[in-house]
Amino acid sequence: VRYLFLLRLDLGSGYGETYVTVMRSVFDTGSPISAMYDLKGSTLNRVAKAGEKVRKDEDWVKDGQSIRLPPESLQRIAEAHQRDCNFLQRHQFMDFSVLVGIAQKSEDVSDRSIAETCWLG
């Protein structure tokens, strides 16, 4: 992740300070992204509206998507997710999403099981 800058804003009138982070897009990969998903872990009213490019949890299920990872990658992601949750809890944030971008690899990929690549953000 590349951070471009961090802003500290004093909202005044007793609202206190807040921070805003601006980062480079996790989907700036050089490969065209064929599908993007904003996953929160809930299917309650989590479907993309007509015209929205970023799909949601219900769309993920309906589209038959899944992610297969080697055990060591799965462990690294689970540990990062736990650190993120701890941080959000300490700062009393309630919103959390995992962004998934899917890009089609070229036809000359030798291992067909990795013909699709996902970027997680």
C-alpha cells in the first residue's frame, strides 16, 4: 500500500480531530480489472445497485466467486485482518470492508488453476 498523504482535521465546535488517509488505489495493477467487490461479510441488503461498478456480498455469492489460497497466505491474511479489527475497535470504528479485484490473465498462463488473479485491498 502506498500512502500519498495523511491529513489531521480539527472539526471545531467540540467535534474534535479526525484523520483522513489518501492512498494509491490497490487496483492500480497494470492489468485490467474485470470485476470489483466490496465485501463486508454480510448479505443483508448487500447488492450493487443498477449502474454501480463495484459489486457487493450478495453479488459475490450469486456470481459463484471464491478465493483459493495456500495455507501460509491464508494465515497472513487472517493475521492482518485481526490486526485491522483490533485497530478499528481501539479507535471505535464500525465499518470494515475487504476490496477484491479480479483480473483475467493472458491465455499463455501455464497453470490454468491460476488463470484468474485476485488483488485484495
